[in-house]
Amino acid sequence: MNAGLMGGTFDPIHYGHLRAAENARQELGLDQVVFMPTGEPPHRPGARASGGDRLRMTELAVSSHADFVVSDLEVQREGRSYTVETLEELHEQRPDVRWTLILGSDAYAEMATWRQPGRVLELASLAVVARPGTPLPQGGPPAVAVSSSELLISSTRIRAELKEGRSVRYLVPDAVLDHIAQRGLYR
Ligand code: ATP
Ligand code: MG
């Protein structure tokens, strides 16, 4: 089986993430895409919503897609998670799966700074989605380009809009919007 791994802080998850995963699923013929919200992310200050809230929003966002699933592996793990550790664990749990790591162009550009990037490349193929404003860098590790829906959406912008009391409707799925409102997140 071929599966994609779509990791992110998902603080909150938005349609940019969902379109990136859907384009990768379709163009690479993936049987499944596993969404993996981070625990404490290694490359940025802590998320603004708890791991539990980010996990729940991710579940709500993908629930209507038969081939999208969510893993709580990194949220449940103590401390920070590195992609290499996650992939090692996924390989142990599901030795039959060939993994493709789905990355936006900004995440791909940072890959050289990751822990054991060489081992990551042994454990997974790479698919890169061009993100508006971040062209695909040249000379990086081998990767398949996946078309982008060119959605100029970021979680940073969504948090900023919410902090100012503005609507983020149609940037995130309605169920995510409801969860944010119910829990009073990002105010
Ligand atoms: P933040 O602004 O908090 O960094 P973000 O919108 O960048 O949030 P992340 O959780 O950091 O979202 O990103 C997870 C993955 O999704 C990364 O590989 C990132 O490049 C990719 N991604 C995020 N937004 C988009 C988008 N609009 N189009 C394509 N890929 C995206
Ligand atoms: Mg980001």
C-alpha cells in the first residue's frame, strides 16, 4: 500500500493543507493520506492551541474523506518529535506501507536542518507542493512535484484574523470553525 504522510502543526488546519494532500493523493495514486499533527514542534515556538485541540480539529477536517486519516502518534509522544523518529515508528507499525512525505515548499527548503535527513530519505519518498510565495528550491533532495491549488492561506494569517475578531469562514472547514468558536481558541 502507498500512503502519504502530511505532517504539520495544524494550528489550525485549513484548506491549503487539505488541497495539498488531495493533490498528492490524486497525482501520486496514494491509497491513504495520514495527517500527523505535531507535538511540540522542533523549529518554532509552541503551538497556540493544545495538542488535543489540534488533533480534534484535524479529525473534524478530514472526517468526510474516505482516504484521509489522522494519527495521534506525535501528539501522544512526550516532548518534541522528529520526522525521522515518526517514520521509524510508522515503518515498525505498518511494514507493508511505502511512505511518501508530503511537504509544502517552505518545509522542503528547511529539510537540510532536520535530524538525520539522509535516514528520512531512506524511509520515505518526497512530494513537494509549491506554496504561493515560496518557489520550489533547486538542488534539494530528490522529490516529486505535486501541483498546488495556489491557496494563499496560512495558519498564521488565520490566527491573526481571529485575534482581530474577523471571520475565517471558507478558509477552514465549517466543523473546524465551530470547534474554534466552541473552545474560544486564538482570541
Ligand atoms: P503556520 O503559519 O503556523 O506555520 P502553516 O499554514 O504554514 O502554519 P503548517 O502546519 O506549518 O501550516 O504546515 C504543514 C504543512 O503544510 C507544511 O508542509 C506546509 O508547507 C504545508 N502547507 C501549509 N499551508 C499550505 C498551503 N497554503 N499550500 C500548500 N502547502 C501548505
Ligand atoms: Mg508553517
